[in-house]
Amino acid sequence: MKRKFYTLFFIAVSVLLFSCKTAKKMYEKGDYDAAVELAAKKLQKKPNDAATLDILQNAYRFAVEDHESRIRNNAGSNNDLRWEWTYNEYLDLQRLYDAIRKVPSVYDIVRPTDYSSYVITYKEEAGNARYDRGLELMQNNTRNSYKQAYFEFQKALALKPGDLSAKQKMEEAYTNAVINVVVLPLVQSGFQYSSYNYGSVNFDNNVLRYLNNNNGSFFVKYYSPAEAGSFNIRTDQVVEMRFSNIDIDRYRDQRTVREVTKRVVIKETVIRPDSVVKEYATVKAKITTTRRTLKSDGLLQATVRDYNSQWLWSDTYRGDYNWSTEFSTYTGDARALSEEDKKLCDGREQFPPSNDEIIRIIMAEAQSRAECGIKDYFNRF
């Protein structure tokens, strides 16, 4: 128990000494705010520490002088943000007041100034300045100015929480700043197999879901035509997607032939139980190996246009499907085949997947590439 007590005592003393040294160090560096706060924490535990009290008094005096000097400079500025700068200065001064007030014995000695009324006044003024800046930006009537206005109103609300006017203007600014993108249904043209109609709706929905889930721009929103119509959304840009061509080639066979031979026993003559005469002959077989391949591809073009149908951006994405298989047959004497040759010849002849399955794979690959390309384009906003 004694060892534990001494350990805890040593830790406590070390912390206090460290706090004192740190406060002194901050004071010597000219970081008076930090020196006041650290000294106040130390004096909460040891209110009679004369050295720390002296540091706090001097640091507080210099901190007030620094903040009030900056406040006077702000008063002579024409910058709209001078109110916010002054508010932050008074906020820092009030923080020092609160730190000292937590130590009653020190509070009675230092007598710090309560700046709470100044904090309230300049917080209000700072909020009003941000609000006015937002209104002025909105008068420019450009998407970028509306975007900047949105952030001004957001900061005004942070300074004046619950201000209905600021909230309404922020929503209005966002409505004008946002780019509403409508993803149009997929157009399929130039299909070699026009009878295939792989769920275009699923294709559109998958692209739309990906863009919404990976939206890197706060000022871009994606909608389907139905959503835009139902919610009366202003359409700023549209994404058109068109499969210009899907080419499914015929499979091609490439054959190689090799001849194998083996000496085998064709006759055995028993002369006596311990004597057998074997006759040998060479047997032959021809193994024909067929390598069957199929190559198919498709091109998906994605285009972005504005509400006037003016071209803004486009790119083309390729989907590929390459299929291959091998199988073997033989003619001649099966006895000439090795075990490995027998396995090859036992394999069944294979044919490519159906055209519908090939198109589905090509479209899925092109879709994945297009999703990334469209996302990257709009994330720049």
C-alpha cells in the first residue's frame, strides 16, 4: 500500500511540476493565453503557489493587452469580417475569464474582466455581416456565387442559430447552386442481335445508384426522369448513355494434329508355365486438339448535355468478352494413347455461352467503366 501511495504521490507531483514549467514556458514564448489557462489549472489544485500565481497575473495582463490591441485594429478596418475577428478576440478573452473564475481565491486577486456582453454583441454583428455577404453574392446570379452565398449563410447560422431568414436564404442559395443531373434511359442501337433486350431499366438504375452512393460533390444531385418529374426538379444537365455497337463474333477453331505411337504386346505364346513368348507391334493414333475461341466487344458512349442540349462532355467505354476452350479427339488405335492423352480425349466438345449472356457481361463491364468516368466528371464540381 505504501509503495502504491508513494507512486501516486510522485505522479501527482510530477504533473504539477510539469504544469508549472509548461505555463512558464508558454509565458516566456509569448503565448499568454495558453500560459493563463495552464497556470489556472495548476492553481485549482495548489491555490497558494505564489510562482504560478505571478505567472498567471502577468500572462493575463499581457494577453488582454494583445487582444484589445487587435480589437482596436479591427475597428479601423473596412473588411466585412472585422466583426467576426473582433468576436473571436472577445471569445478568447472570455475564455481566459472563465478559466480564472474557476479558481475563486485567484479570481479575487486577479479580478479578470467579464466580456460576455461583448461576445453576445459581436456574435450578433458577425452573423449579420455573414448574412449580408450572402445576400450580396446572390445578386451576382451565377452558380458559383450562389455556392459561395450558401457557405456565408451557413456561417451566419452558426453565429445566429435558429435564424429563420438565414436558414431560408441558405436553402435558396443551395437550390440555385446545385447541379441537378438527370440520368436518361439507356439507348441500345447497332446490336448485332437486336432480339436481346437486357434490362435497360436495371442498367439505368444501377448507374444512378452508383452515382448517388459515390457522389463526391455536395453541389451535384442525380435523378431519374421519373424522380425529376415527380418532385418538379429543375434539370440542369442530362447524362445520355448509348450502346453504339455490340459485336459478337462467330467462334473460331484452330486445330493441331499430332501422331502418337507405342509398342504394345499383340500376342503371347505359353511354351511352359515359366516360359512365355511375347510378340510386339507398334500401334499408332492421331490426336486432333481443337482450340475454340470467341472475341466480342461493345462500345458505350456517355454524353453530358446542358438544359439547352449543348454538348458539355463525352467519353466512350469498351466492354470485352474473350472466351476459349480446348478439347481433343483421336483416330487410330486407343492403345497408343497415354493416360494424359486419354484425359484430353475424354473431354466433351464445348460451345460459347449464349448471346444473351455474352451481351450481359459486355454491358456490365462497360457500365462499370462508365460509372467511374461519369462520377469523376461531376466530382469536379
